[in-house]
Amino acid sequence: LIENSIKFRKKGQINDVSINGEKKSGKILFQISDSGQGISKDVSSRIYHMFFRGNENSNGSGLGLYIVKNAVEKLKGTIKLDESYKKGARFILSIPTAAKVRIPKVL
């Protein structure tokens, strides 16, 4: 998410990136915000799809948000794009604390 914040800044500008976290009700909540170009509503429903690139100027593989979402879900968490945020992009992540996560045994 931080890499995307840096990559997708407004042309000629430096992005402000903000990371906030708090422990609440057995979960760790993160908000990662930036002041970049943002994510338009017409592509927001597809941003977690494998190989999806929401920007014609993107030179990435389209795997970043797909991988982040899968990693968060493996931890029994959630990730959501805050579509009400208009100054760039903001993602909200919720991950259960370690006591709530059941980690599978590895052979």
C-alpha cells in the first residue's frame, strides 16, 4: 500500500502518506492514506482482481492489491477502500490480534 502511494502520486508532486493504527475490540485497525491521484469509483470494484491495473500509466503487474488482500484475509482480516476519502486514497485494514488468529501448523 505504501509503494502504491508513492507510485501513484499526482504528477510533479510529493505525496503525503499517513499510517495510523489502534488496537480496538480484539483487532488492530490500520488506516493508510495518501494525497495521490486516488482511485476512481468506476474501477474501485476491481482493484483487488489479479492483474488489474486501474491506471493507463501503470507499469506494474496488477498484483499488488491482489496480494495485499489475500495476505490480510489469511490473517482473518479485512481491507476496504474508503470511497468517501477525496484527498487521494485511503485503505482501512482490520486484523484480529494474535490471540484471535489460528495459525495452521506447518510440516
